[in-house]
Amino acid sequence: MIDLLGKVALVTGGSRGIGRAIAIRLAEQGADVIVNYVRHKKDAGDTVAEVEKLGRKCLLVKANVAKKEDVRKMFSAIADEFGHLDILVSNAASGVLKPALELTERHWDWAMDINARALLKLVQEGLPLMKRGSRVMAVSSLGSVRAIENYTTVGASKAALESLVRHLAVELGPQGINVNTISAGAVDTDALKHFPNRDEILSTAMARTPLGRLTTPQDVADIALFLCSDLSVMIQGQVITVDGGYAIRG
């Protein structure tokens, strides 16, 4: 059993899907949780309720992680409530689903700010609350290394995110802080409903996955839990892919 009792975890984009699954999984093992959201207040409240059912403390914070002032206020609230932070999960994501030639600068900046730059600001603001043994995780996707229809801005921003993780891993490693990326395969979350070719994505992933099923948010949460444990102490700056083997099919 992985014991996170006494640990405090921040999960951005924790209202639904992968973020919710990670928040609940960490709480199941004893962690108190900060659930960050920006739009889906009811869903975020449901996540808080699930965490509190487990007997854990849960702080709900509305903050747009692309806005530095929101991030500063969020960490001020965390400092006031808990005084420290042990686990930082950068999961919040957004992007415009359009062909590359239809993209504007605003579309590009939107995805880069939320999906990549936010991690940098989260770490910069969160580091004073973190100590040796803390964990930083970013949630990415296979679109960082594969061309997916209409996924240009998100894919490019996820590639930038993974590069940022490697650089942070080098800088934070001497402080005893582990920094890694979890890359999820095709996961049937609410976010995927915005894809015009959702059904095709899911059916193709199912057919090409050696383990014969789609990746679930809980699968991703299990890897997040592993990365919080002492079992992962020598994993640093890596991208751990959770997809049932889908990516190895080319």
C-alpha cells in the first residue's frame, strides 16, 4: 500500500475526467487535495464531495492557470490552508480543434499558455511550499509525438510541455524533487466529445490496442499514484505512456 497520509496534492483541472480520477486516487491513499477548476463548478464540487467522503480535507480553488495572478492567489490560499505542498499535478488543458491552416495567433497562444506555460508558473509559485521528496507531474497525450487530425495546437503545446518537464527535472533534481510526464492514450473523457471524429478515434484506438480496451482515467491515476511513491524515486524527466500498447503499433 502506498501511504500518502500527511501529504498535500494540487490537481489542476480536477473537476472531471483524468483530473478527478487522480484527485480521488491520491485521497484514497491518504492525501489531502486541492481541486482546481475554472469553468465546471458543479463537477468540481462533485470531486470535492468524493474526496471528503474518503475522510480527507479538500480545498476547492477557482483559478485560470494561464493567468499568473490567478496562480499566485491559488498558492496563497494553499499556503494559508495547508502550509506546504507535496504533489503538484498539472492536468488542466484546453485548445482549439482546427486544421493547422485555419489557426490564428490567438488559438496558438491559448493552447500554449494553458497546456505548457502554466506548468512553469505553477512550479515557480509552488516551489517555496515544496521540499525534498516532493513530486511534480504533467499530463500529456500521444498528440505530442503523433499527428492527429485537428490537434495541431494541442499537440504542439503538449510537445512543449514534455520538453519543459525535462528541463525542470534537471533543475529540480538536485533539490530532491521528481518531475515527470504521464502521457495518456485515447481516453473517453468529456474533452473527447469536442472532437468531430470522436467515434473514429475511439474505434481505431480499440482496434489497435494490444491489451484490447481503451485507457481509462483510473489507469492514468494509478500511474500518478505510482509516481508519488518511493518506488519511483529514480524516475526523473521521463514520459510514461499509459495506452495499453496503442503507441507501439505505429
